Amino acid sequence: MLRAGFVLTGGQSSRMGIDKALLEFQGATLLRHQAEVVREAAGSAILIGDPARYGDLGYRVYPDRIPGCGPAGGIATALSLGVAEWNLIVACDMPRVTVEVLRLLIEKSENASGRSVVPIGPDGEPEPLCAVYHTGCLAVLDRALREKRLKMRDLVRELEPLFVSGISSSCFANVNTPAEWAEIGENSRR
């Protein structure tokens, strides 16, 4: 396949206090909502997380190859599956990301001279948890994991990125705390 879609199911949800992937959002779980958005944009959705926890949602689920490495480990796991040349990767906790934005990122990957397509967020920093990665990024990520360099915002610069600006900043709002979740929920009811 030329492209595939993946959803990172999230970490420990320690700041939220409960598994944020399973929070109710627009009549489904936040994870199911995100998987449907990714599937619509990329043509497929595979979950990276705990198969015992998320296996009943109707999607293929793969555990992290190297547990405890956060999003960098999840992205490396997705790329290691070898499902597609280009891989749309989205965190489960960005409920405002749209199919149109994801399609734009995928479209940019079709002519990218580098190995990743990464949007720039509202703070001027890259948004590596809503990006498209070529399988050629795997070697760099594996080396970083061995070296315990896990911050994707730092690593993305090593992945030959094409940075994309001009996307609405609200698209990248993520939920880590009950207050952030309440704000997302309140805004989605408007």
C-alpha cells in the first residue's frame, strides 16, 4: 500500500485520571472517533496500543514493540509494521483534527522530497503527533529509542520534515486533563 493510517491510543492518561481514549465523544469513544477520522482520510486505521484494552473496537491493534517509550515508540511501532510507504499517524487525544486537514497532509506527502510531513502548531512548534511519516524514518527513530531520546518535537527535525503551516490552531488542541476535556466537550456542543 502507498499509505496507511494509525492512531496512537495514548499513554497512561495520568493527568486525566482515567483512560482518555475511552472517553465518550460524539456518541462513541474518543479513540473510535479518531480512528474513523483517520480511516476516512487515509483509507485505513490501525491502533497502536494495548490489544487487551482496545481490541474490541473493531480495528487491528498492535502493542508497542518497546513499551514505555511514549509516542516515539508508538510511531516506530507503526512504521515497523511495514503496512505502507507513507503512514499517517495521529494521537487519539486530538478530537478537533479533521479529515480535510489529514488529507492535506497526505497530499503533501505525495510530492515531499523529505521523509515526513509535519504541521506547525499555534505556538510555532511542530505537531509530530498529527503527521505523515515515510518508512525511511524508522532507522532514525530506532536509534533515538536506543539512546533514550523520546521527545518527538526534538526528533522530528531529524526526520527530513516538510513543515506545513497555515492550518487552524484549534485542530491540534489535545486533551490531557479534565479541564481540557471539559473545554473540548463544551465547544463541541456549540
